[in-house]
Amino acid sequence: MAALKLFLAGDVMPGRGIDQVLAHPGDPRLRESVVRDARYYVHAAEQRNGPLPRPVPFSWPWGSALGVIDREAPSARIVNLETSVTRARAFAPGKAVHYRMSPDNVPVLLVARPDVCVLANNHVLDFGRRGLTETLAVLARAGLRTAGAGHDAAEAARPAVVPTREGRVVVFAAAATTSGVPVEWAAGPREPGVRVLEGAVVELEEQVADAKRDGALVVVSLHWGSNWGYGVGARQVAVAHRLVDAGADVVHGHSSHHPRPIEVYRDRLVLYGCGDLLDDYEGISGFERYRGDLRLLYFPTLDADTGALVELRMVPMQARRLRLQPAGSRDREWLRSVLARSSAPFGTGVEDVDGVLRLTWPGNVL
């Protein structure tokens, strides 16, 4: 059996606070109800876990994760890039939080060598359509593939295609309004925007079926659901199952700030929420019971011929001083137990095997 390994991550948010500690910080001004300067999030992290150097190298936010990813040697790397990459100054109206990274700091993405940056999320238009078009241009110049947003509806619906030794990986992306995406952010026939999931499910099913018939391994990356909590709504489950029934091999869900349940449906992987990977929430209080400081690197191995899940390895990390480091044994066990408990209704379990979390499901033996 030929096998293909992916690296999947949830929200990668190098804007705002992280942008301020990199080599080329952008405009720090914010319009949040309390915080008016992005450097506040840096100071909050320092108060929690100690001082940071200035500037940090572009590899800093990824920390130990870079070595883990390289050792796992995935054939394709897919992340949700949840920030605008722009110098635009016009804040999107009606939003409580705005994320922006300086275009000069794009090497913070390049060091992780992502094959696809998903842009269908609730922060990519934080600085309007001008900010989105600059984001698209900056990422294109850097050689980064994108999915889920574009200069018009056709481009936003177009998948990213990653050639690998084992075959093509085709990545579709969309964002649901449940994740905070305003309906008016939807791309139009001649207007930049994101692909909004509501109203696009049937078209997505058709695209997935076509790609599968063409012999590709198909990933559908969805930004959906609320930020906190372990519950998965019936509509999310129904949509995930419809997409797998149409031919999707992986449903890559994100939006929650912490990992959510995992399902194996018809031998296909469904990640209902991958949690954040990079963010500047380290010093924010109020949701400590979810342990948002704990992160996961997801490495699913698929049968390259059928797309069926062979194995899912998850490497626990912890964010300290805006940098990822290996999670300790107690933290790893906490994360394992919570993920296993929340996934149990879906018939899956999680075991710790030599410091790596591995998914179990009926018929799969470690």
C-alpha cells in the first residue's frame, strides 16, 4: 500500500502581537473595546511567562514545531492563515477584533514551508477588500498557494492543487458564518472575498466528486463553529458526512481556539476543530479551563490509492513567550484525556504512544 502523510494545522495567526515582535512590525494601532495597541498582547505574554527578545527571528513563533514537522516529513503541509497581510489602514466596520501582519514579515510563514494557506476565515478581510487583494498579491509573490478567497467568486471557489510523489492533493476551502464571517464578505462575480459555506455545500459536493473521479486525494478545509467548547452541532456533522459521501478524504475543520472532537466516518478523517497553532492569546484570561496554551500538530497518513485513513499522529505543543515548545507529560495527558472524552461519542479514542497522541477507532489497532 502506498501511503501519503499530511501536516494539518488549525489557525495560524501571526498578525497583531506576533507581528510586533518580528523584524518588520506594522502599524500597531487597534480598535478593540479595551486594547488600542497590538504591543499590549506582547506585554501580556511577557507578564505571564517572561521577556521576549526584540526582534525575534522568523522561526521564533514556530519554535520546536519546525523540527517536528521536518522529522515527520509530510508530503503536503496545509494551514489556516488567519490574518490579513497588508499595510491597509481601513478597519473593517462592525468587527471587535482585527488581525494584520506586515507584508515584510511573510518569511514567518515561509520558514514552515506550507503548501497551502487557507484564507476562508473571519480575519482575512479585517482591513477590507483592499487588504484582501494585497494579501493575495503578497502570498502569490512569495510562492504560497491559497484556497478559499480570491479576487472574485470563481477564484475563491478554486482549489489549491499540490503535486506530490504519491499523487495530487486537492484542497477546497470555505468559511461558515458560525465562525464570525460576515455574509457581506462573500466573494462576488466581480468582487474580492471569501467562499462562504452557506449556500455552497452542493457546489462543493460536485467539485469534490469531480476531483475524486479525477484520481486526487481531496481535503476540504472549513472554518466553522464557535471559538470555545467541545460540542459539535448536528449541522456540522451532517455537512462533514455529506462531503465525505461526495468523495472528500479529509475534512479539515478549524475556528475553535482549542482542539475539538475527531471522527472517522467511512474510513475518512473528520477534524471538527484543530485549535490554534500560532496566536498572541497567551496573556489573555477568562478561558483557562480550555487550556488554549496547548496546541496540536496533526499528521494523518492516508492510503494514497483510496484516501482511507491509515493513522493519525498528533504531537502536543505548548505556547510560551509566543513560541511553541514540547508539551510536558502532565499537559500531554490532560490534552489526551480531554480529546478522548470529547471524541468518544464519535467512536474514536486517543492513546499516548511514546509521547505522541494517536487516534484509535473500531477496526484500527495500534
